[in-house]
Amino acid sequence: MEKEYKMLIGGEWVSGGKYFDVRNKYNQQIIGKVPETSKEEFEKAVISAVEGFRKISSLPAYRRAKILQNTSELIEKNREELTRIICMEAGKAWKHSLLEVERSVQTFKFASEEAKDIFGHTVPLDASVGGEKRVGFFMRFPVGVVGAISPFNFPLNLVSHKVAPAIAAGCSVILKPASLTPLTSIKLGEIMMEAGLPEGGLNIIFGSGGTVGDWLVTDERVQMITFTGSPPVGRKIKEKSGLKKLTLELGSNSAVIVDQDADLDLAVERSVMGSFAYAGQICISVQRIYVHKKIYEKFKRDFLDKTSKLKLGDPLDKETDVGPMITEDEAKRTESWVNEAVKDGAKILIGGKREGSFYYPTVLENVKPEMKVVALEVFAPVVSLVPFEDFSEAVKMVDDSMYGLQAGVFTENIENAFQSIKGIKVGGIMVNDVPTYRADNMPYGGVKESGIGREGLKYAIEEMTDIKMVCFNLRK
């Protein structure tokens, strides 16, 4: 019999009335049953979070820091189990699942450090006429209950990026993980309770975005929503959330420029990783590669050679490079997008093949800007190669996108590097690296359709706190 999991509400693990299956994405075996949260159970979770906020916000910073440090250490202690869970429920290759766990260790450690460094600033009121006898400063206070809605593709580290800064700031959290990958969040909840988190500090509930997600977004007792997902859903959240604070990370179709003087070996190696890690199901996966014509053929040859050596298979096999996509429907969608591009003139250089939920790493050329595989977020192991003659032309092609999360540029020309920094409207430019690079303490987020707000512990804490200005009239 499959294991039945529970919701975390008010520090207690609570059974549900109706359950849904969680499957191993490689072989489709049921690996657990998770309760769907009812409206009554949601109400209990909110009441618990409101009380949890009172407890956490009253803790001194060093105690919140200690809870987060304990969590970091316990994640490290449970790294093998967490890696195995991610492999099975997310279909992510062991090497990438392990890396996610190791990053989460860092994420909670950074949060522990930042919890002790939340401060305001003095404001020189005497710079204003009439402020001669006044002294001012501002302080930061936790916003309240945070509703966290996380995606399937990083079931531990993207959850960590929502929960850890909230606790550091003194907020309580109601977490709704993706229904495809809830088991990792359950294990994290167990770890955080063991780490000393007060009851109600973290509540974990389950269900669809159309029910539980909407309840979170519209409930007036939830002061902030932090969401990672698609632009259409992000827009709906923005429309429904009223005056709540929001952090929305909404994806991309990230691009790379490979200049004529680039370190070709580095560019190829990093671009293959950035294109096909986790079957391309990363918000900052490489989707478009613009290569100078002088080196295009060599880059293409080397890129295809490395791509051909990637091993597809069971994520639990430590030699696997690429596992299945999250569902067979997503693999079928990818197949249809590629077939549509080929029908419109694109050429498949390698891949273009689907077996169940596996889609083989695919490289295209002769693509057009309006094709779905170029213009939209493919979120699959599909990348397009495009030659260019003039660097300015490449910058314009990269920037010609509704998205603006991150971009990469390989060049030894400092002027070209700064041209890309100034000319590409994105949240981050990675020079001599792919846009897939992210350090967990850096400000991370996008512009345009890629969202609003920033993650990264210090910057997420700023999003999760309110400024309170204090003015003293000294009179004498």
C-alpha cells in the first residue's frame, strides 16, 4: 500500500478526506498519496499562520537565525533521502537533484546570516527646510503571513527561497507546493519542525491553483504572495491579490551570445549544460544561442558532439544526464512545437524525438523569431542556434523578447560586454557564462513578462518586510 502523507497545520500533521497520487516520473509508479486541502482545513491553516506570525515575529533575530542554521544542517544530514525524493517525484537526474539539495543547504545558511542583519538607516531630516530639530530613521518589520506557491522544477530550493527569507524576516508561511512534487516539501516541513520552528510558523497545504491557490491569493489575512510559475497565472494573481505585496517569477526564453573572440570550449560546455540540465525545465534554461558567423560552424560541430554524448535514463542512475519531462503531455507539447517549427522551415540538427515522457535533447537552426520555440518559453530540452555578423545585431535579437529574466554573453571584448549589459533589458547578465547560472545570495528576478520583485535572501527579506519611518522632534 502506498504511503499516505499529511498536511502540516499548526505544528501537527493532519490527514485529509480526499487524496491524490504522486508518481515516479520515470516509471509512473505511485510513490505516495497526498491529501487535497478542503476549505475548512485551509481556514485552520490561515488561523494557524496568523498565530504563528505572532510567535515568530516576537522571536529575537538570533533565535530565528538558529532555526534556519539548524535547518541547513538537517538538510545536509538528510541529503541522500532528499536527493532520492527529488529524483523520483521530479524526474530530475541524480547529479542535478544532489546539486539542488546542496544549494538548499546554502540557501538556509545565507538566510540564517541575513536574519541577524536586518536593519534600517538614519535619514538626515535637517536636509529639509523645517527639519532642523528633528532626527529620523527607519526600521524594517515583517509583513505578516506569506503565501508561497512553488513550482515543480525545483521542489526543494525554490521552496527554500520562499520559506527561508520569510522566517528570517519574522513572517509565518502557508506553503502550497506543486501537486506534481509535494513530497520534498513534506520532508522539508519535518526538518523545520525538528529544527525548532514554532507551531504555525510553516503550514503546508495541497491542491490546485484554481482552488487552494485562489484561496491563498484572495484571503485578506495573507499579506504577501510569492509565486513562481507562468506569466498567465502571474497576471491572474496580480489581478486577484488586491493590495498584497507580490514577488512573481514568471519564466523566460533565455539567450546566449557567443562572440567571435569567445573561449569556445567554455561556451560550448556551459551552453550544453544550460540547454539540457533537467531536460530544459528551468526558468533560466538556454533556449536561444546567437553565434558569430566566423565561429558558427565550429561551435555547432562541438555543441552537437557534446549533446550527442548526453545519457538519457533513470534519474536515480548517477550516470544519467537527462531524465524524463515532468509529464508525457509536456513532452507531447514540446514535440508539437518542434514539428510546427520544422514545418515552417526550421532544421533539426540532433534530437527531435519523443519516447513517452522523454524528449531527446534537440538542437534547431534556420529558425524564425516568431516561431514558438524561439518566441515563447519552450521549457524543454530544445535550443536554437542563430548566426550573426554584428554584435549589436545579436544584442537586439536577444532583447527582442517579451521576457527579461537573464541572459549570457561570451566575449573577451569589454566594450561588447558592456554593450550587452546596457542593451539587453533583463534582471541579470552573466558575462562569460550562461543565463542558467544563479548564486543563491544574489538578487534574482526579471523584468517585462518575467515578473516583478527579487529573490535571493537579502533581497527577498526586503520584499517581505515593511519600512516604518520614525521621526523625533527634539524641540530644544
